[in-house]
Amino acid sequence: MPAVVPTLVLAAGAGLALWSGWRSRKTPLPSGLSALWTSALAFALVFAGLGMDFRLHGMSDHAATAFAAALSLLAGHAAGLLLLRLSPGRPAASSFGLAMTLGLPPLGAFPGLWLGLQATQSSLLLLPAWTSLLHVAAALAALAGWVRAWQESGSLLEADSPPRTGAGARSLPIARGMLIALGVLAAFLPWIWVLPAQVLAASLTGELPVLLVALGMMLTPLIPGQASVIPFGILAIAMAVTSVLLLVLRLTRRQR
Amino acid sequence: MTPLAVFLHTAMIISLGPLLAGWSRVAASGGGLPALMAPSRRISAGLRASGQPPLGHLAALALAIVAGLLIPLFSSDAVLGFLGDGFTALLLLTGLSARYLPIRASGVLAVAASLWALGTLSGSTDLAQALAFWEAGPASWLIFLGLALGTAPMICEVGAPPARHSRESGNPVAPVFTGVTGSESGSDDGMSPPASEGESAPGLNEALAAWTRSTLQLGWLALGMMAFPVTIPLTSWPTFAAALALFGIKLIVLGGLAAFVSARWPKLPLAELGFACSLLALALVKLGA
């Protein structure tokens, strides 16, 4: 990979964030949704650029973390955005969706955002001065775009969209319920967003064996006195899946 | 035991904010118990205001999640857990109130750059560890100034009472935040909270603003305690009294300084100045070494 590629990706992320802010200045009431997804994309690009730079410097583990940050941020953000889109006129559900989208701790995009900001700190500690300062500049631009989107997003809760009709309207409550369940569950177990992203990123960077060993160590409490959290997580997921299944069964029985 | 302790800690963090605001009011103008409890009453009344269910529900849900499970899952170290808990609660409140507070991008950027500089200075990504290794020096002072000035507009009520008039019509509608620097076009001073709910729920707006501001004041107090540490062995009553006096002096000097600067020069772009200090600190730490 040419050395200029990470810089270009970082510049694209920073530019996207700044463009989004500039566009909001030009038009007083831009679409809140557009501001939200643009800012998430900008952050994902910045973290991806960070990962590419880590890879160029031979630090595959940090590269995997940065890529995982970008992917998990997008995953949590997209789930929140979808919930927001599916919940017009439902203030509680749309508030929850917005909180997931914005990465309000510990919801939705938060684990990815947190991982990415940590990766920026690692860059400052490990990479050459000018490279890391470039990373910080790009991350600050993305952060500014994020705050801007945050400020814009309030109007989304007040948007009074007409209710949907037709066949799709019947599946809306189920989809909404499943997204809320996923959001709540992921708030207890943030690795629901992070783990698939980590596996994907690690397979891209060749760090998968290391990740699997680390996961294996988490599954068994090797250190005396330290309990593993994974069994509790599995239990929680099993309980959540069962409740969702029961809910779906109950809903379908009522319809029949 | 740990989840219970974490829950109690979160409850303390959340409730201390309004109490601190009440205490400041009592210290400034007296009024006894009613003045002490006034901010808490205003917050609870605001959250119970009719037509405002989402934020109240969301706050309760998120608090339950944070308090109950998140921190013990992330950290087995109780102290780190408590620190993380406090910061998470702070972020949570800031997030909930973002629409109602003059959150400026410059302030957020100043805090982010300062924390990155602090981590680089101490060689650790762990904030608690970084604060434990705090040493006085040019970079430390710049970091501290960055944090202080960056958060000052949010902590101190600069430019109050808020103006709620749009640029175009002068009607009491939502001011619009413009640009990545976070300057708002809805008020003369650019510091008034967005009243996007119109005038229908001023109670909630005020309540959330007071809650967040007082909780940020608590965070400021914690930073003041941790910054520039002086080790005093607590071997006797006089040394205990000395440590307590030092804490009081730091509190008065650090807290009073930010309030004084905000009150004396209300038009001063404190957040932007803080951001500049943070960037300078970052450059000094990274390029000066």
C-alpha cells in the first residue's frame, strides 16, 4: 500500500466532517439524519486511515483495533439510525434510537467511538510526531462534525412524520422491538458491536489467531480470583433471545 | 457487593451535582435548607413536567444500565471502575442535556486535545494513571488551562439570562447552531441554550441545564483535587487539617478563577482560548521531546 493512501483517507474523513459543518452553516435547518450519517462516515474514515498508518508502521494489533473501531462505530450507529427511521411519532423509541446513533454512553456507537479515540491516543504514544499529529488533527475535525451533528439532531425528535400504512406497517413494531432489544442488550454487553468488527478487522490484518487466543483466555478464568464475563454474557443473550422469541410467538398467536 | 457499591457511587455522583449547586447558592446568598434543595427540586419538577417523557425515560434507562452492569464488566479494579463510572455519568448527563446547553465544539475539542496531551505526557492511555503521574511544568499548565478554559463557558453561566430570539424574526424560537466552531446564531453572545422545545417546557430546559452544569462543576472539583497533587502524610490531626486546608485552597483558587474570568470578561472566547492552549500543549509534548 502506498504511503500516501492513509493520508488521503484521513483527509477525506476530516474534509467530510468539515464540509458537513460548512453545509449546515449555509442552510439553517439541514436534514438532521444527513448530518448524522455524514459525521459517522467521517469518523469511520478517520479511524480507517489511522489503522492503515499503523499497518504501514508494522503494528498490526493497533491497526486491527482502529479498523474494529471504525466498523463497530458504523454498526452501532446504523442500528440507531434504523430505529430512528422506524419510530416516527414514538418519542421514547426515537429518543433511544437517537441516543444509540450519537453514541451516548454506553449505547450504540459509543464503544466504537471510545475505541477509536483510544487508538488516537495510541498513535500519539507510538507513531512519529508529525504522523500522530496529523491523526489528531483529523480526529479533531471528525469530533467537531460529530458535535455539529449532535446539535442538529434535536429536530429529529420533533419531526412529525405520517404513520406508515400497508403491509410494511405490520412488521414495524416487531422490527422496532427487536432493535430496542438489541440496543439495550448491547448496552450491557458492548462487545456485541465490537466483537464481529474485531473478528473482521483481525482477519484483514492477520491478527485473527492472536484474537482467538485472547478470546479463549477470556472464556476460562485463568487468573485466580478473576471471574470471566463471557458466561454471563452468553446467559444474558440466551435470556434476551428467549424473550424476543416468546414476544414474537405471542404477537403472531394474537394475530391468528 | 461491587455492583451495589457502584450503584451507590453513581447515585452519589448524580445527586451531588444538584446539591453542590444548592450549596453554592447557600454560600453566596444564604437561604438555608430551601436554597440548598432548590436545584434538586427544580430538576425533579422539570423531569416530571408533562409532555416530556422521552428524556426522563431515557435517563432512567441509561442510568440503570450504567449503574448496574457496565462498569463491573469493564473493570475488575474498584477504583478504576468508580472513576470510569463518574466520567460515564458525566458524559451521560452532558449528552442528555446537549440540546439545552451551550455546548460548543471548541470546548469539546479542547477537552479531547487536553486529555490526549495528558496521556502523551504521562505515557499512558489510562486517565486515572495519567492524573496520578501529574507533574507541574509548562505542558501540564497548558493542559490545565485548556481544560479550565474549554469547560468554563459550560460551568459558569456566561451571558445569562439567555436570549431566545431568532435572527430573522425575533420570535422566541430555536436558535440555530452554526459552523464547526460551535458559535450560535440565535443570540447576541452565542451562548444561550437552544430552546427547541419553544417556550412549552422551560422547566425541563432549566432543570437539565442546572443538572449538567452542577455535575460539570463536580467534575471540575475532582480535577482540581487530582491536578498538581501534593503528598501530605495523614499521620496526625494537624496534617489532616493541613491536607483539608490545601484542598479548600485549591478549590477556591481553581473554581474562583474560572468564575472570575467568565464574569469579568463575558465576551472573551474562553473555549477557543482553551482549545488553543490544548493544541499548544499537544505540540509541546509531542514535538518538544
